[in-house]
Amino acid sequence: MNAPVSPADTLRGALADLLDGLPPRQAAGVVDRLIANYRGRTPTDAPVLRNRADVVAYAAYRMPATFEAVRTALEAFADTVPGWAPAGHLDLGGGTGAATWAVSATWDGERPVTVLDWAEPALALGREIAAANPALKTAEWRRSRVGAGLTVESVDLVTVSYVLGELTDADRAGVVDAAAAAGEAVVIVEPGTPDGYARVIEARDRLIRAGFRIAAPCPHSAACPIVPGEDWCHFSARVSRSSLHRQVKGGSLPYEDEKFSYVAAARFPVTPAASRIVRRPQIRKGQVLLDLCGPDESLHRTTVTKRHGALYRAARDTSWGAPWPDTDPAS
Ligand SMILES: C[S@@+](CC[C@H](N)C(=O)[O-])C[C@H]1O[C@@H](n2cnc3c(N)ncnc32)[C@H](O)[C@@H]1O
């Protein structure tokens, strides 16, 4: 019997098929323009993704990375709410649907799914790709501007992935407030840059003021201990590179690491991690250094050595972004 194909593999296959229809030089040219556009970071009053070539290039180039980032954030959230699964999902600024794939990869089964975006070509392509995923067969792809004044129907889970950076201050606040008003749970993902982190923290504050509890990555719903401007909280997801990636970026590595910042929050009870590993663990001879965000609003480093036995073995196997038990190895 063949092993079931994961949503991640199905998505990779669907994106590879897409590129067959786009001449490589044209795809590379469109990607260059999109990268320049996204670097500009100026909120526009018209969609950046204007036609099929734009969205095919976006999907092939960026969707594997945004999918992996959102999936990693959702898995961290799912760990804090064992037994919970969303009965419905709304994706704001969903574009070609990376977050809808990530939700289907995190929780089995079908659920009503709605994607709102103002770029019709992105929605059309999202719908086309989603035909390969049984969990998304009935998804609704609806053209809509998201921003100040947005109101949406109540739903279990709202995702906002790689969108806030494209919005004006007022629209960004409006989208987070709309997500908070509609969702039982809200997951927001941004690029893992100082600016992306700043937008995540702003959203985190709004969600807490709206009555949400933070589920991940933070171990608490109190203030973030990072001093603004000195550091930024972010994580990393490994992404297999597509042929378009290799063509545009050169190099021979078969993967790259997508850096992202996120917050997951819920109106219902959650059990956040005791502590979370906020840097890549440093493995030295006989010891592992872990940078942790702890339950007491503190950032601190702990050293786990061989004499800590099982904890040391756990430290050697753990990774950046994983939860860590509330144990003091010195004791
Ligand atoms: C960087 S893409 C991210 C797409 C998708 N969420 C993902 O994670 O791959 C940003 C998306 O936000 C949409 N967008 C930006 N501003 C918008 C607005 N004011 N109203 C609706 N959609 C918007 C764009 O059309 C685009 O699809």
C-alpha cells in the first residue's frame, strides 16, 4: 500500500506543475520585480499581485516558505491546545492560500474555509492549486479589501500571514481588531525581521487588550521582555528550494531557512510552554547552551551538561523554537 501523501508534498507537486507553464526567464523576471516591491515595504492602494504571471511566480517562489512558517507556528499553537481543532478557518489576506494548506497540514479533516484577498489573480490561482487538496475542495475564495472597518463572521480560527507589512497603520489595526472580534483563536505570522517582530508585538498587545491569552510562542501573556530596538523574537523553518528558487537565487543548497515572527492567541484556556528556546541551541563538548524566554517575563541562558542525564539528551535533540521544561539544571 502506498503511504498517504502529506499536504506539504501535494503542495510542492502542485507548485512544480504550475511552473511548467511559465517560461523560466519570465518567472525569474517577475520574481525580481516582486522582491523589489516587497523590499520597498510601502503600503500600496492597489494589489501588488496583478496578473497570472505575478501570482504563479509568487506562489512558486514564496508559498513554500510562507506555508512552512505558518505550519510551524500552528504546530506550536496546537501543542498548547491538545484536543482542540478548528471547526472553521478564515484567512485574511490569504493570497494563494499558504495558510489554508498549513491548517490542513496541522489538523486532519475538512472544515469550512474562507480566504479573503483583494487580488483576484491570487484567489484564482489559490482555488486552482487547492483542487489538489481534498481538505480545501469546498474553500471559498472571496475578493475583499481587508483593513479598517472590516467585519467578518465568527469563526474558530483566523490566520493573518505575511499581510500586516502591506497595510497602513490604520488598516493593520483594523485587521487585527477584526480577527479578534471574529476568532476564537488568532494566529499572526510576519517575516522574522525587526519590523516584522514590531508588527507582531503590536498585534499581540491588541489581542491581549481584546481579552485573548497568548498561547505561543510566549510562555505568558505579560509584556515581552525584549527591549525594543535591541533584539527581535523570531524563529526559523527549513524549506526545500524549488527549481525557480535555485534559478533566481543561484547557489546549490537544496533548502533555505525562512525566518519568521509569530503570535498565536486564543479566547479559550491554553497551556503555553513553560519556557521557549528563542535562539539556535549551541552544542559544545559535553554541554548545550539554551537561550530561553521564561514564565517570569525573563530572557535567560541555561547550560545543560552531561551530568544532567536525560535533560542533557533532550537538550541535544531540541531545536530553536521548541518548548523547554521549567527545570533549573543547576539544581
Ligand atoms: C505577501 S502576500 C501573503 C499571502 C499569504 N497570506 C501567504 O502567507 O502566502 C500578501 C497578501 O495580502 C494581500 N493584501 C495586501 N493588502 C490587502 C488589502 N488591503 N486587502 C486585501 N488583501 C490585501 C495581497 O494581495 C497578498 O495576497
